[in-house]
Amino acid sequence: MNNELSSLLLQIIGLIIVGLFAWRIKKKRYAIIFGIIFMFIINFVAQVVIAGEGPGAFAGAFILPFYGVIVAWICVSLSLKKENKVKEDDSDEQQKS
């Protein structure tokens, strides 16, 4: 596996980790902060250490944290929506009893 592919794989895994963290924590502020910091670190490791610097590292320093924010926002929103749906279903069952 060449360096560019390894870098891409690490970035994708990083986005998945941000999504899982955001889904679990269910607090937008912490999830977004984690997404920014974690994806900045992932960009440094993937683009500077693995791929060997270049213009991709500079662009990724801004783009990957932005992607981390988007993934965190979406995952927290979905987890809260699912949690509210479960609460509504539980309250409906209690009212029927």
C-alpha cells in the first residue's frame, strides 16, 4: 500500500472515530471540539508524517477539521433524534397501559 492510500485510509478511519464519539457523547459542543482537534491531528499524521508533506497537508489542515465538524454535527443530531423517538415510543406505551 502506497503512502497516499495509507494517508487516505487513516483520514477515513479518523472521520469514523469522530462520528462514533459524537454519537456516543450526544453533546454538540464537545463533539465539535473533539472533531476539530482530532481531525487536525489526523491530518498532521496522515499528510506530514505518512504522505511526506506537500500542499495536501496545508489544505487538509483546514478541510479535515471542517469535515470533522460536519460529521460530529450530523451524528449528534441523529443520535438525539433517535433518543427522542425512543422516548416518544416509551411514553406512548405507558399511556396505552
